[in-house]
Amino acid sequence: MRDNDTPQYTELPARARQAIEDFLPPDALVAEHLQRYADVQPRPADHEGDTEVLDGVAFHHHFAEVPGDQETVRWHYVETGTGDPVVFLHGMPDSWFLWHHQMAALAGSHRCIAVDLKGYGQSEKGRGDYRQAGVARQLVDLLDALGIDRFALVTHDRGTVVGDHVAAAQPTRVRHYVRGEQHLHHFHPALSPHDDLVAEAPWTGMLADPGQFVIRAHAMVGGLPVTEADLRRVIQEFSYPGIDRAVPRYAMASTFRKEWLERRRELIPRWRSPITLLQGWDSRTQPREFFADAAVHIPHAAGVDVRYVTGGHFWPLESPDETTGVLREVLGR
């Protein structure tokens, strides 16, 4: 692939071509799951200092209003454990809850902080700045307000797009970047059919039914079943008022192709920390073949490692123990 203004998209491996053909799940399967989760009710909003116990570990809910560039952003984040800080960023359609199994397991050795990204969960949903670089800058402002200097960064999906900017802008502060489920140097637009769909969501109503959206997303790109309790909570976390209007602002501010170009040209050359690329073995939108030569494309990082977890796109919930094992290993370095 030539690195110029007219990029040559990476040829799709056979598995990826098949994934495109099978991208839409059978209607009968979706209908079955919709019926099973039809009784899920919205979850009451949390308050500062609220505590809940998950996997036998206490999680503490916090809110912080942090001044940004001509706006104040109200962040919701959840914290547990003590030790070296680890910041977790989720993707779509998720929230901080995506990482709760790993956070509980690491709480004995790390200070685990999972943030609801701007527009998601219980964080800010005002108009504001939804450029990935702008949100990354505001996230760093939150970490500054929390007194967090050096930290490990663990990301998934759309949270990885924000994480890429954080790792580039704060190269001396990111102790280790564990980067998941997002295009790196290789890209093909056929694997991102949801890009335009999300941008149109406020008009089509695609996000108006969060339960249906979550179920369809897991049916389309998931690999292994997620427990019923976890999927119910995922639906609840994606049901807070305003998400359906706020999340599409990211897609209106950019496109997956523009993100990819910016990543290759401007961000990857600025990454300096050790980097672990963590992918689902059967990821449908991020085929593992795209990461075989990853180290070649991250020339200035202090080491590049590629790891795979059993499952599809949502491996923190699909294979929680295996995911935790990888994080224990790489964060312990």
C-alpha cells in the first residue's frame, strides 16, 4: 500500500470477505434476543460516591466537571483498586462497564479507572467538541484534575480512536498502551459499513431503541455469547438519555477513513510507549491478518506486541478471564 494522498486500501482476506457477506444476522436470531431482553428497564443514574459490588469487588462512581476549550465537560468515571493507574476506555455501544471483569481482577495491584466517554453512559452529552483530538485533550484534562501523571492506557473500539490521540499527545505519560479493536495501518471501507449509519442515526432513529441496537451489534460482530446479566447491563448503560443524539456527533465530526489517514500520517509516528495490540481472534471488522506486520508500522514505540483473545469484537465480555490474563502479563512488565 502506498503512503500518499490516494491510499490503496488493503486487500481483504477471504475471511473478511465472508464476514461482509454474512454481516447482517438472521432476523430470527435477532427477534429471539429482542424478546429475551424486552423487559430490561432503564437504570437509575448514579451519584457521586455511590458504590456497587461487582465480581466481589467494590466499585466507586464519581463525577467531575472539568473546564475544557470554551466548555465544561461533566465526566462520569468508575474507580477501584490501588497501585499504578490504569485508564480504561470503552467502545460502542458500551460504557465503563465493558471493563468491569478486568478491573475487579486487577484491583489488588492497580488503581483501575474506567471513564464513560463523552456522549456515552453518564458523561457529558452537550453539543461541544466531538473531534477525536478534542475529546482526547479533554480526557487528559480530567486525568490532570485527578492527579494522574503516568498511567497505562487500555482501550477498545471507538475508545481506541481517542486513545490513539492520547498516546500521541502524551508520549511520556503513557506507561503502556494496550490498544484493541481498531484499524491500525491497514483499512478497507467495506469493513466499516456502520460509519455512515451512525452519522445518520439522529434522523433514521437507529439509536432510538438502545436494546435493539446493542443486540444487533453483538449479533453482527460478537463471537462468543455474553452472559445474560452482562448484556442486560450493557443495554442499561446505553439507555441513558441523550446518547442517541450525542454519539453520532463523533461520526459527523469525522469518518473512519479520515481517522485512518490521520492515524497513519500523524499519530503513529508519535507513539513512544510499549504497545500491545489486543484483538479478537475472530474479529469480523478487524481481521487478524491486518495485524501480522504491525511492528513495521509503529517504528518509534518502545516495543510492539500483538496478542489475540478468543472471541469476536466484544472479547472483554466474551472471554473475560483470558482478557484479564493478557492484561496481567503486559501491565506487569
